Amino acid sequence: MPVRAKYVHTNLIARDWKKLVRFYTDVFGCKPKGPERDMSGAWLDSVTSLRKAHLTGVHLRLPGYIDDGPTLEIFSYDQLVDGEMPAANQCGFAHIGFAVDDVDQALQAVIAAGGGTVGKIATTEVDGVGLLRVVYARDPEGNIVELQKWS
């Protein structure tokens, strides 16, 4: 039997959490939820298995959800480990997706806000679901963002 659970947030570690928060608020209309976080202590060291961990950031309410909906948690650690640019087929969390009214317009907004592209806009018919127009883009730190419209 599954554990009783409720999805609450996805965490994104940023080089500059304030810049990334601005991107997600300006482009997608995410809204800060709750206070900015400034966390450290033995409990955080224990949870993360890091010594002297210290993180700051904020939770963002995602568009289309009410106040108690899931959030995008954008944090920065004082000590960061840089990785390679995420790839669409990389194991682990791959991307965050947003339903948009106009994929072309949304992609231009991402680029204008300092993001970039992964691939090209594509349209396909998904049997039993409908027509999908979709593109993978990147936020200013290289994380993959899916922009999609179903009709």
C-alpha cells in the first residue's frame, strides 16, 4: 500500500537565487510564498550530509495554483558544486514544465529574460490526448524549462 503523501515542492539550487526568482516571476508569473529563508545549523548539516551548510532562498507559488498548492523552492548554498549543463536525457530530474497560451511568445519571453533554447519548437498529435506544441528552453542558469500548449 502506498504511503499517504501530498506533493509540496520541487527544489532548484541556483548560483544566484534572487536572479532566478526574478526570471520565474517575470516570465511565468510565479509569486513568492512565505518569508525568504536563511537556514543553517546542525539539523541542516544532518539532513544534507554537509558540514556547515548554509542556504538562502524563497518558495515560489506556481501559476495556476491556489495558496496551498505546490511550490518551486529556489535556494542557494554558500558552498556550491557546479555540474555540467543539464541534458534532456540526463538521469534524474530533467525539467520543469509550464502550460502556456502561446509557445512562440513564451519562448521569446524566456530568451528576453536571459534564458535560451535547447531545441526547436515542434508540433505533434498525441493519440488520445490531442495536438501538442512544445519546446525545451533554458532558464538563465541552464535548467531546462518545457513550454507546452495542448489543443
